[in-house]
Amino acid sequence: MASVSEEVSPYNRTGVVYDELMSSHYHMWNEAFTEKPERYTGIIERCKHYGLLDRCTRVQTRKANDEEILTLHHPDHLEILKKSESMTKEEMETLSQKYDYLYFHKDILRNSRLALGSTLNIVDEVLNGKVRNGFAIVRPPGHHAMYNEFNGYCLLNNVAIAAKRALDVHGLERVLILDWDVHHGQGIQYFFYNDPRVLYFSIHKYLDGEEWPYLRESDYDHIGEGPGTGFNINVPLNVIGCDNSVYLAIFFNILLPIAYEFNPQLVLVSAGYDAALGCPEGEMEVTPSCFAQYVSLLSPLADGKLCLVLEGGYCIKTLAEGVALSLKVLLGDPCPRVDPITRPNNSAVSSILNVIKVLRPYWKCLQLQGDLSSISHNSNTGVLDWPPKDGVNFYTHNMPESFSLHQECWNPGVMESAHIIDAQVDELLARTVHRTTRHKVGIVYDEAMLNHRDLGYGGFEEGPERVERIVQTLKKNGVWDRCYHIQGRKASDEEICLGHGEDHIRRFKKTMTMGEEALKVYQETFKSIFLCQESFTSAAWAVGCSLSVIDSILSNQCQSGVAIVRPPGHHAERNTMMGFCLFNNVGIAAKYAQQNYNVQRILIVDWDIHHGNAIQSLFENDPSVLFISLHRFDNGSYYPYGGKGYHKQTGGPQAQGHTVNIAWNDGSKGDADYIAAFHHLVLPLAYEFAPDLVLVAAGFDAEKSDPLGGYRLSPAVFGHMTRMLMGLADGKIALILEGGYSLEGTSQAMSLCIASLLGDSLPNIHNAVPSKSGVEAIRKTMEVQEEFWKTILYRVDLPTQQQLEVIKTEKEKKKTST
């Protein structure tokens, strides 16, 4: 294993810090206590089983010093911890009973210092650029530890002190802390409740206040105070059994939009795995693969500076697997897919809506829900209740004076069904796909495609220099040499017939012997087409190279692939050419995957600024293909004009909902509009569809310097969209070049897409607030598609801005009187 003192490849820098000394402490008075050494050793064993630790950069462990501990903790807090080291067993027993769900041990001081010091070390290494991202596998956990109180297995608040160090020592201005542990990290919340530099986001089991730590301030309406108002976000889950669908809905509808608007410089994760299936404390049903999805979705943020810090997790099988899969994704391995998601339970919908309700005054990105028709729920879900229910015996102002060391860590009856759950866990782990490939990213390109050219009659923007510049850029920045080079080929007529008629192919072939005048006359029978004698051969090579990428991915030679091809294809209908497109490269590639590899479900995302009319035509009655297009529409006045691309088009009779058009109208669009469309439509639908293969019609003419598009997308946003798709289909994703006519903009955008596939850090997206017309376009598509998709959330009446101001005023008056 490499150490940080050695030369580390800039492209393979995942740090890991662990020390098996941290497994030494245990509960001396309660053998059934769930926070036990086996949690730690089980994780290390599982990571070694997959060979992950040897692939990481080993970050040195160390003990935190007093000064670091006192950054956020009271001197008395540290003094108690120091004294415990020399106490007798009886004295430690007496001391332990003063704190809720906590025990002392002779090694607890050393291990707490190790856990904190190791966390600080890995954060330092990430922020100093020594490693790209990292995982602190530490014990004891920390997110419950408060200024002067131990509780919930936690003694020192590892993540909070790391965030404070990032602010004070490294000079950061924005840190995102995501706490996905099933219990609310009240310690972190208290430390940063009025600090707008830290966005604390917690998803936790609450049960209307009847779940530990029994705090009123764990509910959704506690959103920070003073300058920190809006920067404390609690998503309380009020029923057990919440699964992947619930958690991913929270990501898509709240976390990711706000995270992109916040634009953090560092992402810290309080990574507890007690929401995993099988954990007796959590009683939730999140699969280990879903934790890997979280890591994948977070990875584009903060220039890739992402640190996971272990918190809870008490089903050793799913804890160890969840940590291992999270580490695999940090290393850039394919993200194991999750089963198709569906609509979250009604209680979770209620929580999501309540969070959006109280946060809308503070985050501009939360515009997709509001003033829409009401949605029905069970009467007991409390949709948009204000205030939350009273009568719960909260610990907020009524903490018991002592605690039993034999408290049950789970609700009565949980262990009675443990054997059933254990069997479910075994079945789940057995069917998790761990895809391995010989190469990470494959590229196909051939100079045969350069021969298609304009003979000078049209002045067309589509020329061979487009792909030449891409290749030059990739070679210059080193991306080219990091990819496997797939052998391209010319497609056969039979293969081209997967997307086109025989007569059309036969007519096109005749151009191979036409003179210039005849070619000029023939090309004018099509819209925006130029031809030469080499055009058919170049177009056949474009198709064949696209198929070579499919072969490479589906034979597991490459994890993902990119076809740098021309002429483009997504406008080429079955029996005609148009819009620079001669053959339907992406459409034929999808048909080829169906026919040759029996691929059952294919997602096609077309982000070219022009609508991919031919792809829609080819699959509009095929429910095995989900086609999503994000395109400039301008009420039908933008190429390819009228016809297809309208947001109300949803597919043929047998494939309703499998054509999804996000049709932009009314002015130029930017990064934030596309990011919002991905969060609220593309990702929910994609994860519900659960494709076996993802194809991207990768046009870059929405890039800000493009002479035809007129939009304002940065090259970076294409990398971000690519990364967001990488959690699907076990990483089987192919990008096939379509449009893009700014040589520099297109080459930079494609380079960032490939870098994203390679797992590189991506430039941040700034000002991630969608435009009013962008929101309107997304809403219109949501309204049409919600009939067919369960994951489109949520059409309800939310309070107006005036109502929210009244609520805020009443809350402030109540607080003052109290």
C-alpha cells in the first residue's frame, strides 16, 4: 500500500485511514451492546476481501492533541475523558451511567484521540491535494458528541472538528456536512447552528420525536438561527422501513439541488450505515449498494474533495458491505446498481414537502414544487402540518439524571424477526453485481470519418476539424493516453438497416459514384445536408465505431466508452437525412445492443441542443427504451422545427411515458437549468427505469461559445451530467458524439466528459439557480409525465411567500416569549 510520502498518481488518489487499535474498546457490562469491536474488524476484513485497501493511499493515523479537541469541546469534557483512563472498572461503570448510550473503557481516550486525529489527517490530505478523496474508518463514532456531553457511543465530534479545521486552518468558506446516519447528529447541529459557512444536512429516523435522541430540535422546522438560518436541514423520517426510494428521493429533490446552489469547497459525510437493511437500531431497508450511489452522486461536488467518516452501523454484514462499496466508488469502480426505485411512502413524502416548505425562503433552487394541484395522502401522514405534533417526552429540556448500562439498543420485537432479515441480507449480498473490466474507459476514433466534407455549396459548420480538435485536445491534456483505444470499423449494410430502410441505403450508396453537380442537386433534396463521394463510407464508419463501443462495454472489455464520430446522427430518420445527420448512430447502437446482447432496458439521454427527432421516432413505441431529450424548442420555432420535441409527446400507445421531452422555451439556458432537469426528472426517471445500458447522444452545441446554439452551458456541466449518469447500469455508459460547432468549446466539453468517466475531479458549477423559464419547462414535463412515473415529486399546494413570512414571524414571537 502506498503512503502519502510516496509519489502518488494524480489520477488514483483515494486515501484511507484506519488502525485496528480502534477495535480494542468494548462494553464491559453489556455483551449485547451493538457498538462493539466486531463492527470495526468486520469492515476491515470486507475491504481486504475486495482488495480495496491495497489500492488506496494509506494516510497515517495519529492521536489528536488537546488543542485540537478543545477547538469545539469544553475543557471539563476533555478532563473527564482523561480521568477515565486510570479509573477502576467500578468507577468507569458509575461514570458511564451518567451518559445516554455510552460506556467508558481503559482504551477509550486513546481510541477517541486516534479517531479524531485520523479524521483530521485525511481531511488535511484532501485539502492539501495529496489525495483526491478519502475514507476515515474510525471508531468510536462522533456526531452525537456535544460541547460538554458524551452520548450515543460518541465522545469527540470527529466530523464537526474536521469541519472547523477546514474553516479555520485551510481558510474554506463553505463546507457541506451530510449526515446519513440513521440517528440525528445533534452534536454537529449545535456546533454550527448559526454558522452559514457550514451546511449541515441530516436524514434521520425521528418517529415524530419518539426516536433517540428524543429531541424537538431534530425536526424539520429547526433550520438554523441568525446568519445560519436555512443552513441546518433536518429530514425526519417518521416511519420505519424507509428504503432506497425514500433516500434517493431526498437526494434528488432536496440535497443535490441545495448542494449545487451552496457550491461547497469540501464535502464531509458522517457515514453511518445503520439505515441499512438488517440493522436492528435503524429498522430501515437501505441496501449497501445505495450507499455507493450516494457517494457517486456527491462526487462531482467540491472539485471532488469528498471525505467519508465512519459513524454508526450495527448489522455487521450490511455495515461492512456498505463501507466497502462506498470505498469502491471513491476509487472509481463501477457503482453497483440498485433495484428500480418507486414512489416513497406517504410519510416520507410528507417530510420531504415539509422540508421544502420551510427552506424555500432561503434556497432559490426549491422552485419545482408549489401552487400545484393537491396530492392525496393518508390522513395520518400530517402533510404540511404546522407545527409538528406535541406531547412527546423530549430530552431537550427533560434529560434523565442517569441511564442504565443495559438499555436495549432496538425497539421491542425487532430481534424476533432477526433470522428472517438475516436471510434477506444474505440474498441481497449474493446478487450484488461487482462488475470488473480490463479497462476503465475506451475511445474509438478513425480518420476514415474525416473524408466526409462540404464541397463548398453550403457553408456548413459541421466539418472534419470538429473531431480533429477533440483528438488534439485529448492528446494535449493527457486524457488520450489514459484510455483504451478501441478498434473501429465500418458498419455493414445489415447493421445500418437496424435504423434505416434498404431503399434509403441503396439510394445513398449511389452518391459514391456521383459527380459534383449531381451531388449538389441530390443534397438539396434534404434539409441541411452536404454530401461528397466519401460521405456514405464515412457515415458507415461512424455507425461501425459506435457499435465497436457497444461491443467493448457489453463484453466487459471497458467499463464505459466514447465514440468520437462524425457525421452526427440523431436527426437521421429511417428514410431520410437531415441536420448534418446521415445515419442514426445512437439509434442503431441501441438496436444493436438489443439484438446482439439481449439488453432489456436502454436509457438514451440526448443533450444536444437540437431535438433528436430520429431517435424519438425509432423508439417511440418501444417500452424497453427510455428516451430523454433536453433541447431548445422555442415553441416549435427552433430546428428541427415543430413536429417532434414537444413536451406533451410521451411515446406511442405501447410505450407511454418512455419519450420525455424537456423542451426549453423563452430565452437562453445555462448550467443550472440542465442541472435542475437532471435532479428533478432525468435521475428520478432513470433510477425508476433501472437501465441495463446508458447511451448519451452527446452534442455540445449548447456550450456557451457555440455559434449555433445560443445557450450558456459551461464545458464543466457536461462532465457533471456524465457523472450523474454513472451510477446507473453498473457503469455501462457510452457517449456518442453528435453536434457541437465551437472547436474549443466542444473539445473541452468532451474532454471533461471523458475525465468524468475516468473518475477525475470536475470543476465546480457556479450559480446553480435555474431560470424562471427553465423551471417552467421542467414543471410542464413533470405535469405530463407524472401519470407514467411514480418518482416524479410532488404536485401539492405549498405556502405562498406571504404565508411563510407570517409563519416565521409567529415562530420568532413564540421563541421570544419562551
